[in-house]
Amino acid sequence: MNLPELIKSNSERKYFAVYPENPKAYPENLQAEGLAAFQARFNTNYTFIDDNASNFIGEEVSPYLQTGIGIKYAQFDANTIVNNASNSFNIWKKTDLDLRIKVLTNSLDRVKERFFEMAYATMHTTGQSFLMSFQASGPHACDRALEVIASAVEQLNAYPHKVAWTKNFGKFDLTLNKNYKAIPKGVSLAIGCSTFPTWNSIPGIYASLITGNTVIVKPHPKAVYPIAIFIDELKKELKANNLPTTVIQLAIDSSENPLAKILAENDKVKMIDYTGGNLMGDYIEGLHKTTFTEKSGINSVILESVKNIDSVAQNIAFSAALYSGQMCTAPQNIYVPADGIDTEDSKLTFDEVKDKIIDAVKGLIANPKAAAPTLGAIQNDATSKRIESVKANFPQHIQLSDLQVVNAEFENARIKSVNVLVVNASEENIYLKEYFGPLICIVKTENRDQSVAIAKKSAEKNGAITCLAFCINLDRMDFIEEEMNSVYTPVSFNFTGAAFVNQHAAWSDLHVSGGNPSGNASFTNANFINNRYIWIGNRYML
Amino acid sequence: MNLPELIKSNSERKYFAVYPENPKAYPENLQAEGLAAFQARFNTNYTFIDDNASNFIGEEVSPYLQTGIGIKYAQFDANTIVNNASNSFNIWKKTDLDLRIKVLTNSLDRVKERFFEMAYATMHTTGQSFLMSFQASGPHACDRALEVIASAVEQLNAYPHKVAWTKNFGKFDLTLNKNYKAIPKGVSLAIGCSTFPTWNSIPGIYASLITGNTVIVKPHPKAVYPIAIFIDELKKELKANNLPTTVIQLAIDSSENPLAKILAENDKVKMIDYTGGNLMGDYIEGLHKTTFTEKSGINSVILESVKNIDSVAQNIAFSAALYSGQMCTAPQNIYVPADGIDTEDSKLTFDEVKDKIIDAVKGLIANPKAAAPTLGAIQNDATSKRIESVKANFPQHIQLSDLQVVNAEFENARIKSVNVLVVNASEENIYLKEYFGPLICIVKTENRDQSVAIAKKSAEKNGAITCLAFCINLDRMDFIEEEMNSVYTPVSFNFTGAAFVNQHAAWSDLHVSGGNPSGNASFTNANFINNRYIWIGNRYML
């Protein structure tokens, strides 16, 4: 279970998800049961085992149905929640690491029993397709949680519990007994986003919990249900072990009366995990607390030489279309030199490359079996409106506008297909902004060096989580990697087939580097664990 | 050389300094040669191998002679220095880790040849005694540097350089090649203090260098010479390996025209190591850069039960007198319950305990062999004046004022012996402030629980690097440890004989926890290394 140990000892690794990502790997009856469980929640209060609230609120809307799902959650004021967290901290911090491991890993196994309910909960809050909802919110989130637990176990054992230390002073020895303790920082706040309510929040939640901190989860008010399943099962497992159920709490709020800043500014809240936009993220980072942020960024595609343009264009089209560009890892700007790109034996003009990409998008969207499941639905109207306003501002640059897509299962689904702008490198005012949603820009650069220079500048200034590059010249690959790595952006080279830049696998891929404006933390490096507690060494002379 | 590995594998550890701390362990001629080398520097320019400056400045004053020593250093403007560091970063970051290890460890061995010159340089800038000057600036600083190098080698090997990753998709396998790279953050600034110019700065300097960053050293203008020796030898070793000598640079400034803020605010400076007062330290932490600070704090002594009050009183007296209380680890406030303390078979009244401590201080200061070498000299007049103004403000609380001490070797030495105030716990306005220098407060508390409560509150609010506790009841020891650890302050229990709370040994003691206002970093935990670079994982499909 220990990532660094595993990959240190193997230069070749087979990847087996601990929780299988294929729904078909689970007993056949579970899907129907999950759907039934999901439907049974409609228009009810979601109560946890320790709820004693008088007020319940909720405002989730299904992007597939475009109606509210009517689920409400117990509402408490911020002070009550923080005081609960502060009180249970005094018990949880003293709980043996072995028991913390047991509670947390058991909670994942409990969640596993609800993977299909989780999938529907995710689908009908985020707009992800069924398959992505299943994988991202269930198995992949649980794998990330296990990775965090394993990494924490390694870090928390960096020093021995006790050691006898002897120093020779010539005529005599001085012996001191010493101990080393990892003292957790206290109450932790996890602020979630509306698109990946579990995958993005679970690593921070489990990292805080395994290191002895208590956690308040403040989800996006439009995407509560998926993370409520985790909270539910954690509370049950805590209770089963006679531990306070307020070690984990849900802080429900509404769009009209948000709680995030009230909680974040509370003196007892020592750490904040945050996923979301820049404005709020910058505010969080400015609080002088321990923070772990994932904010926005612009992901680039650098296109300069290829083996086969068709498979490359298909790869780009799929990455841009997947969940309608609402993934933090989705590519936005595709840099193509004005003088075209090299193939193994010829050259393609800029227009040929551009047309190949647009045709690949059209082909994907025109495929009735592929389009709807790839695009999913748009999580909220603001995203659709933002894309429309960009198109209204730059009508002369649009070379592919929304294509009609029918979702046979959900006729009211909020769907928007991939839009393509084509711009010149000089038009930075158009493309050097993040357009969250289904819009990509094909940028005509003066030459391949300018492509890399702009992608680098953009990552440094606007942030970037990923960079996808197509290049079959080894020296140029080194150059691209070095330039993009120098602004702390990882590069994925020559992805075709089943490899997509959007995917960051647990146990292998570091998600967000923490080194550019897209965020200050990384799933899961040592800092992601170690910043949640303080090492203390005590000394004894007896 | 690897701390975590060593102490993980051994529950019993013998401590051998890599660089012996006893001057007698070195060839006999070295002390005289070191003194001669030191004296030869008087009233000269200290030039490095790469100096091409036209202007030299310096303002160091010997606390033993109370005259300037006349050594001047090449002055450059901030932009020149930062640009040099930025340019050499592009080479140093690409230098193999093995070569970086070689350069850095060789530089320590070069410095070892100058340990005696270093001792005199430290003595006549900081006012430390000869023995402390020798140990702290030479062997102990080099041990801390080696500890940092070893720890970095461990951290930098947390991931393999390359790995082949295979994921099964049912009908086929997808294989990606992945690499993991530690990308350094860039130009690092080390701001030094006037009392421990090498011991406090060397860990951060070597931690930045070993992880591939270049370093600008901005020492206190009154304590340049000791760190100049390190810079000198690093430059020589860099040159010997055909590497740019500006990987390490001295930024000399003056009290009238300080450079620290100008350098710290430069956009190209990405990291700052800082030792010094709170005002500047809080400013540094507020810059939104990566910072490693050691600021001020108030260290407590909790006295509640003892085996032998005489050895305890002697231990406290020595810790308070050592280098005239100018160590960041020196105790200031001694909490004694109004109803006295327990011994194994009887009880001591508050007054008996207080008198024992005062008598122990008097005894130490009255001992002509011990007094001068223990006290050393006061680094600067401001410290003496500060202590005098405290005494002038609270004359009725003074129970021991400066005793006359003669330094036979240096009749002009700036000496100040230990002052003792006795106060009630309610008089927080007197004792809950840091008095840097030779002044301790014996605080009469209502009871032993109040002692712990005040020490805890003080650590949380004012910061604390250490806490010394005397307690022979195991349950109370647990209680004290838990309470002080909860505010991220380590406790040293029942130190007598050769064990002093002031000492933090490399390879075993974490110096500053990073969890309270005394500083945000720790020598040497994983964060002290890992915060200096960013892990990046690239992926290839070929």
C-alpha cells in the first residue's frame, strides 16, 4: 500500500486499482440496488446517525433532469460545528494510529458497498456521465484515500517512538531518552467543488484524519450527496469503534448564505483544503493558515511533430470533450506553428492540422454512441452562459460552434458540445484566460519555439495542472519537458489510444504540482501529509 | 549519514559528531595558526576568488575588545547579486545530485581546516566564549549541514527516476513510461543573526544548495566573518568543479542601509531562511514566499518536584548564564508554585527554591574559572541597555542584579551577569515578554497546574523553542509533556549534570518545532527539505 516503497523497488509497475474501476467487476444486482437507493432519497432528509437538527436545507439540481432532487441535510451554525470538531479533536488526536488506520480503511470498504448509489448521486449533482461518476467518485476517490493513508503511515514512522541517545564526554557517557511525536494541528476544513465533490476532497479529508485532525466538510451546496455518503460511512465506523462521530462533520450551506469564509476565518480552524476558483482560492491562501489549494489554470497542448495526425486529433478531441471540458485537467489551448508540423515523412500545414482537430471533434460528437456519454452534462447554467458570452465576444474566431447532441436517456439534460476558436498568438486577450467548460482555442504561433514559450508563460502566470505535448524528436521532447517543468508543470507526451491527459491515477500520478498558480498542494507528495502535523522531540534524564 | 534510517533501525543510538567538538581532538598547531589567520585579517579586505568589486564595507566590532576589527567585504547592489544567482541557478539546478553532494561535503571538509580561525572570528563578532565559538560555528554547524545533506538525499530519492507503468484494460495493456523530477524553486535568501551567524544559517543554506537552488547570504552586518569563511570555501570548491562561484554569494550591507527587505521583495527570490526578531520575521512570513523562520520566544522552566534541588538549581543557573542568555534556547521564566515543590521525601518552600536558584547563579558567577567562559560577552550595547531598562522599570522585583565579573584575558569585554527578577503570576506585564539577554524571572504561581497553564499560554502566544521541566511524578510528567506538546513545544525533563536544555544536537534533536510563533520551520524535518523544490511527474507514450 506504500507508494514510495513500491515504486522505489520496481522500475516496472503493474497498476491494479485496489477498488476495481469497472462497474462490471461488481455483483450484478448492485447497480439496480444503487439506483433504488438513490431514488429513495428524492425529497427526503439525509440524516446521519448523530443528527439532532431541527432545520434541514438543500438545493441540489440534476443537470440531467434540470429539476431539484429535493434532498436536505441537517443545518448547524458554524460555531456549533467548530466547537464539536475542537472537542472531538482532543480524543481523536490521542487515538492510536492503528485504530485510525482501521477506522479509515473500513470506512472505504463501507463506501464500496454504496458505489452505485454514489455513481447516481454524482451523476445527478455534477452532470458527469454514469461511468465517470462511478469511477471518479467511488473507486478512484477510494484509491486516492488509500494512497494518502499509506503515505501517512510511512511519514508518521519517519522517527522511532523512543530512542536512547548516548554521548561520550571523554570521562563519562551522558544518556538521554528521547521520544518523537507527530502532534496534529487541529481542526481541518475541506471546501469542495461542484464538479468532483469526492475525488477532489477525499485526499485532503483522509490526510487530515489519518494524521489525527478532525474535519469539517463544507461541500458546494449543489453537490453534497456524494460526499455525504463518505461522511455517513465514516460516522458509522467511528461509532462502531466508540469514537466521537463529530471527528467528521458536514457543514451544509446555501448559495445565498455561504459558510466557507465564516468557517475559514474561525481561529480554531487551523488547516483548509480547497478546490475551486481563483478568487476564493487566493483568499484562502492569504489567511495565514496551513492551506492545500487546487485553483484554476489553463492547460496547454503543444503540437509540433506527430507519427499519425488522425490518432493525435482524436486524442485531443476526446480529452476536450470528456465531461464537456469541466475537468481541471482538460486541455484548453492548442498551440500549432503557422508553418505547420512535422510527421515522420512529410509536413502538415497549419490549416490541415486545424481541420483534423475540428473534424475529430465533429466525428466524436456525431457518433450517437459516443457523444452523450463522453460529454455528460453541464453542471450549472453559469458555465453554459460563460461559453456563450465568449462566443458572442469573438464571433469571427469561431470555427466550430455547438453541435446538436441528443441524450436518449435524459431528454432534458443540459448539454453543450465542444466549441472551437481559432486565434493568432498575438491575440492573448482572447485565449490567455481560463474558459471552464467546452471550449478550446487553436492558437497559430509563429513557430514551435513560440508555442513552448507561450505555454510556459501561461503556466507561470495563469497556472496549469497538465500539459499535453506531441513531439517525436527526442531533443525537442527534452526541451519541452525542461521548459514546462521549470514552471512546475508536468508534460504528457504523445498520448493516443487509451491514454488521456485528463487522467491522474492514484499510486502513480502526482495531481497538481503545487508550484504554479493552479494550486499550492499535490496529491500525494510528502508535504501533503507532513504539513498537517508538527514533529516534537522530548528528552528525559531519569 | 541518514538520520531517519539510522534512528529507525536503532532504539539505542550512540552519538558521534562527524566533526569532533573538542578542540583538543585537532592537531596541536591548528589553534595558533587559526589565531594568526584571524589576526592577519584585521583591517583588510576579505576578498573571495570571484570578487571584482570597487567598494568594500564592514562594521564588525569585537565584544571582547570593544573596537572595530576593520574587516571589509565586497559590496554589490541587490540587482547584480540577484541576477548572478538567477543565472547560476540555470546551471546548478542541472548539476547531478552526486556532484552537488561532492561539492557540499567537500566544502565542509575545507571549512574544517579553518575551525580555529572560525572560532576566533565567531568570538570577536558574537561575543561567544572561545569554546562555544569553536563548537557552534565549526563542528556543530558542519554536523547540521551534513544532516541536511543526508536528509535531502533521502527525500530526493523518494521516487524513482523512471518507471514503466502498465494498466490492464481487459483486452489490452496500456503502458506509459513515467519519470519523477525534483525541480528546485530558484534563488534562496538566507538572512543571518548576530549571535549564531553560522549555526543558525548553515542548515538553510545547505538545504537550499543540495536541492539545486542558489543562495544569497545576507548576514547581520556585525557578524559577517564566520559565514564568510563558509562562503569562501564553497566558492573555492565550486570553482574546483568548474561550476559558477555565484551559486553562493555574500550580500554585505550596513546598519544604515540594510538590504534584507530589498532582496526579500525581489521577484526572483523564491525562498527565505530567516533568523532574528519577530518584527522582521513576521514581515518575512507575510511575503507569500516559501519561508523558513526562527524568531523569538519565551522559554519556560516548570519546577514542581525534584530529586535534588542543588543539582537542579545549578542546571538552571548554568543554562541561564551560558552566553549571557543570548541563546534562542535559553530559559527565561521559571515557574515555581507558591506552596513550594516536592522532593522525594520532603517539601521545599517557594522561598527556599528561589534562594537556591539565586545562590546557584551567584556561585557560578563568583567562580573565577567558570564565570567569564560561561557568560562570554554581550554581542551589542542594545542588549545591555534593554536589560537595564527592564531593571529600571521594575526595581522592586530585582532580587539579583549584575555581579562584577572580570575577564582576565579581555579587560574591555562587554560583560553582564545574570539578573534575577521575582514576580507574581498575576504580573504578566512584567514577565510575559521576551528579554533577550541575561535576565530570568522566577514566577510565583498559585499552584503547579497554573505553572503549566501559563507556560502553555506563553508558548502559544509568544512562542517557545524549548521548555525545561523538573518533575519526578510520572503522571505529572505525562501531563506536562502533553500540555506543552499541544502548543508544539518540546519538553526536556530533569536535566542535571552535563545535560542542558540549550543544546540541540544534530542527528537527534529537532530545533524549533515550526508549530508556534517562535518560527515556522524545524532543523531538520522533512518539510525543511521538501519545501525547497517541487515534485513533477512526466508521462510518455512511445
